Amino acid sequence: MSPERHIVYRQAGPQDEEQIGAIDDSFTTDTVYEVVAGDEGFALRATVVDPPLLKTFPVDESTDDESDDDESDASDDLHVEVAVDEGNEGKVCGFVVAGVQEWHRRLVVHEIAVAPTHRGYGVGSALMQRACAYGRRLGARTAWLETTNVNVPAVRAYRRMGFTLCGLDTTFYRGTASEGETALFMSMALDTGRPA
């Protein structure tokens, strides 16, 4: 029986914090996106890597720290939803953290992760739908997120969810464990159903 038959989605509570922190958000990929940038724009080129790349996020890099972001509102509250596998003793198998920046009515998806045992069953998509519904309730017009050019599995998943590439930053990870990677920014319109 597949895991999705036992998944319940709900807002996270304090009792979920330990399980959320224990979710393995690492991934393996045999393809990365090489960013080709020029004066007139940029393009992503899929490049095979051999051996496959195993990416493990350091604890301090796994969430987006908005405290240094000039665009964040001090009043922004983070909303956390969890996916709970009731067939596995009520264990949290995924989560999404999002908040609405009121000044431009944008839902920022700070983090989304699904346990490796539950990937490929629609858990991430369901969590994203719940985060977007939360944003719509608060009047958000767009959803926005950041990922790295080496996280091809996530980029493909976000595209299936309706997100499109809207920008990049080649210096975003400078001085971090992810130095040398490029930040990819993706967005989706929430008020029209079309790309932002």
C-alpha cells in the first residue's frame, strides 16, 4: 500500500518541532543546471554529473533566514503545515514553511521538505497547495521561492506545481557551504493561475 493513503495534512504545532527537524532533506541527482549568463540574460543548461551529486544541507542553511532581508516585514508570521503518515505511528513525513510579505502581497515559501520514503507520492505538491491556499487567504498575489541550481529534482517538481523561473543570483551563497552554486528564484501567480 502506498504512503499517500495514510497522509493527513494539518497546521503544525509545538509537538511537531522535533520530527520536523529530523526530516532528511538531502537529495541525490545525476544532473545539475549550469547557469549560462550574459549581458542580455541567462539560460539553464542541464549537465550530467558522474558520479551523481549527493547534497546534504547544513542545519543553518536549511531555512531561509529573512532577518537580513530588506524586503521582509517585521510583522510577517511564518505558517507551518505538516504531512503526517497515520499508517506510520503518526510520524511527520513532510512540512512546508511559508509567510506572506504584506508590502507586496507575496507568499514566500521558505522551506519545503518531504522524507525520502514519501517522495514521489504527491506529498510535496499537497503541502505546496496548502501553503498557496494560506497565501491566498491572506491576499497574496504571487508565491515565490529560492532553490539552488544543483537541486534539479526540486526545480522539476516546482515546475510541475506551476512555478516558473523568474531570476537568479550567482553570489547568493557566497561564504556558505553552498558557495559556487547559483540561487534560482521561482514564482507563480496566485490570483490568476498563470505564471507570475
